Amino acid sequence: MPNTGQGRRGSYAKGVAKREEILTRALDVIAREGYRGASVKELAAAVGLSQAGLLHYFDSKEELFTEILRKRDEIDTSAFGDLDALPADVNGVRAGYLQVIRHNSEVPGVVELFSRLSVEAADPQHPAHRFFVERNAALRTVFARVLQQAQDAGRITDAIDPDTLARIVQAVADGLQLQWMLEPDVDMARTVDALFRALGDRQASADAREDDDHD
């Protein structure tokens, strides 16, 4: 008698592998060609599928784009480290976050996808709504934890509670992406770093002076 259970497991594993291939290739296409060049037709062609074949793996185009951003986060975590796994120190998290921001400036298509989808995801019924809500909350939790520690150590101002301060840092970074798409000469990383300096982070100020000396 054939082992149908094993066959189903094999089919499932192939499906998962194909889905991962689609996401990785799609991310490359968007990074290279930009958001406007990332129609379902182009993305399907990149992995040798028809449009219907591509959407067999996702419920909709919106879900596909949501999962592309999730894959982007997974790749960034592998390349730059998980912010939550860094030492509970504002300088370590600041440095890691700035590294990701600098990388983002090299992939404008992905930044545009993120910004457009985040606006659409304000609709609670949008496939990306939960992704953005959970992602933003997780990032703010990391920031609040290290900002609280920095306040306790007297490194930064304690005039603003750490949860609010974490939201401000995140809002500045997200807003800068919109400005950068309109004005590509905006230095997102340096501007976010300036916010840390404005908060009184002595290490951020020292690093900024060192960068200026190298310019």
C-alpha cells in the first residue's frame, strides 16, 4: 500500500520551498527594479510561473507583498542581527538600527513597498494590518527597554517616558523614508542619529564627531 502520508509531507515540503524561492526572488526583483516594476506578472516570470501559478501560493497580491516584507525582515535579521538579541544598551541598538537604515537606502524599491503597504494596512481587513501592528509593537518594545536603561544611567533625557520616546524614534525613521523617496539626498541614518544626539546620548555625539572628522 502506498505511503500517502509521506507523499503529502513531500508535497508540502516542496510547496514551502517554492514559496520561499518566490519570496527571495521577488525581493531581489523589487530591490533591483523598484516597486513599480514589481507587478504580479513580472514577479511570476522571475520564478518561471504564470500569474495564476504564483497566486496559487498566496491568497492575494496584498498577501504576497506582505510576505515579501516579512522575508526582508528575516534576511535583515540574519545579516545585521536581531535588535532584540543585542546587548541591552542604547548604543548597541542604535548602531544596529542605523546599519539597517543605511542598507534601506540601497534598496529604494523595498522602501517604497514598505511605505505604500503600511498606509494601506491601516485598514484592519488588509492582509498586512497584523504584520505592521505586531512589527511596530515589537520594535518599540526593544527601543523602550534600552531607552529606559539609558535614562536610568543618565545618558539621555528623562523628560519623556521611554514608551513615548520609542514611538517618536520609530515615527521619525518611518517619516524619513517618505521624505527620502521625495528627496533622495536626505541622509536617513544621519538624521536618526541626530535625534539620539538631541536626546543627550553622549556616545552618539562622540560617534558623530568621529564621522565628521572622516568626511
